[in-house]
Amino acid sequence: MRADRLLSLMLLLQQARGRQLTAEELARRLHVSARTIYRDLDALSSAGVPVYANRGPSGGIALLEGWQTSLTGLTHVEVQALSAVAAPGALSDIGLSAALESGLIKLSAALPVVQRSMAEHARQRLHVDSSGWFQGREVVPHLDVLREGVWQDRKVWLAYRDFDGVASERVVDPYGLVIKADRWYLVAGTAERGPSVFRGARVEGARLLDEGFARPEGFDLAACWKAWCERFAERRASYVATLRVTEEGEAALRR
């Protein structure tokens, strides 16, 4: 619905806190065309929202500095989605589990009675379990140091042992943490090359340094991780194996 899109557009601009966003970026986030974004901006302006656009290569779209709306504008589907968010063990690892639970409680308290009922309805009908089958959680003893380096944009010294068992030491710029299939990974820049991925459980030593670093302009953690996963899948070795099994064994393999 257009009303939902207009509210989403307004909230995106508000979250930017004065930073100018391009029509193309907004169009991508809202899954519409740039032309539609410009039409929506006209509608917001006509409704009294102080939105403006600057032309030119460094131009963009922004709200007047200091202006904000108090509307949350949550639809019933958005309430259901937010209510289904669990507090997985991953957030406990980095000290955010309690914060998530507290935030969801506050969100629920701020909802109208009808939407609060929808939230409880969703919690009883959808549960997200991100853990894998038949494998224990990996121990990442230096996760706290990695987390602080990521939060504070400070360099970290690492002692690392790779897949082949080769040990090395290096100083990295920790860009972000990723958890996949209950395994922690550090995405970090190194002096030798661009962003690299380090498995958290293979970090044998870590020390937070005083020196800070600047994140690469335009760096996007999710996009970087996706590209790395695609390259990893392409490089993965494959082997052909021939098995000799009984009929019972074949039946078990098919299950």
C-alpha cells in the first residue's frame, strides 16, 4: 500500500539523521523505481514533511535537520514479524540477548491493545531456531575482544590458526561479526589485502589495540559476506566416492 511506503520512506530518511540518500538507494530499499520515489517525495512535501533534494553528483535527499516523527507506523504484518524474533544464543554470546528481550517488551508496551494481541498470537505460532543439528556450539574464547574491536573501530592483534593448521599473527581492522549455522566469523581488513574472513573458533589469541581505523567508504557487511560466501562455494573442492552398501544401508541413506 502506498501509505505504508510513504511512512517507510519518511522513516528511512529520519534514520539517516541528515545524511543525504539517493533516489536510487531509496528505490532499492523500498523495491520501487526512482520515479516512484520522486512522486512519493512530492506527496510527503505536500503533507508538510520538510524533505528536500539537492542536485548534482554529491546531491541526495534528506529531511530538514532536527525534524522527526513520533509515529511508528507498524502494520499488523510487521508486528507479527518483530514478535517472532527470538533471543537466540548468538546474541547471548555478545551480550545482547537481554537487550533484545527488553526492547521487545518496550515495543509491546507501546503497541495498541489490538496489535499487542497480534504480537502474542505470532509468538505462539512461529519460533526461529538458528542452531544446527547434531553439532555443539563452538567455543570462541576471544569473542569479547573481537566484539569490542568491532564496536569501537579499533585495531585488533590476532593469533590465528587456519584450516590447514598454519599459525600466524597479524593486526586487523575488525569490520564486523557474522554468525552462520551457529559459527562465529570475523570480517576484517588486513594490510596484505582487502576484507578477509576469520573463523572465530580458530582465533587463538586476541588483543585490543589503542589504534583506531577508518572503515572503507561504502563498505556493507551483508554484501561483503554474501560475496565471500559465493567465492567460498565456487572454490570448495568436490570428490567422487563409490559406496558399497546393503539394501538396509541404502534405505538408511535415503532417509
